[in-house]
Amino acid sequence: RRLPAWTGASSGEGAVVIAPRDEIEAVIAACWRDLLHVDPISIDASFFELGGHSLLATQAVSRLRELLQVPLPLRSLFDAPTIEGLAAVIRQARSIRAAVPMPAADGEDREEIEL
């Protein structure tokens, strides 16, 4: 006897799907839909429970880095496997990056030290 073909994980019959609430969550949801072939995706659903695995996680994080222009370690998806959680990590990374002053490109703000 064969198992039925897997069509993607779902939250169950009649489960409430929480839609993305902002641009970051919408970008993450679109990325996951593309990689996991699951639609709709609730922002509280786990990437791994939706069928994600380490190779897809690598692809997802790579795409999100490019799309959102934010440094995002692969570990972030394992620590925060929901759209809602990952969006919070990305917001925090963006706020930290915005708070850290960037050195001048011409080198005028650099201090020379003797080695």
C-alpha cells in the first residue's frame, strides 16, 4: 500500500491563517510560498512543520538577505522558525544597523595606529 502524495503541510482543517501584517512579513511569506509550495501560510506557522529542511532554510535565508538587504545568519531561521519571529529578528537587525554609524568612505575619520 502506498501513502498518499504529500501536498504540503497545513495547519489543519479550519485552522485560522494569520496574514502578513507588514512588508517584511509579506516578503518572508512570499519567499516561503515559493520554496515550500504551500499557500496560504500563516505568520505563526513553523518553516519546518510546513516541510522546510536545512537546504531550503539556506535558500530562504539567502533570498531574504538579498531581498531585504539585511545581514541574516542561517541560525536565525532555526531560532525563529515562524514568519512572525523571523520578521522580529530582521527588524532588530535593521534597527541595530541603522544605529551604528558607518565610517566615512574617504578615510578622514580613520585613526592611524602604529603596529
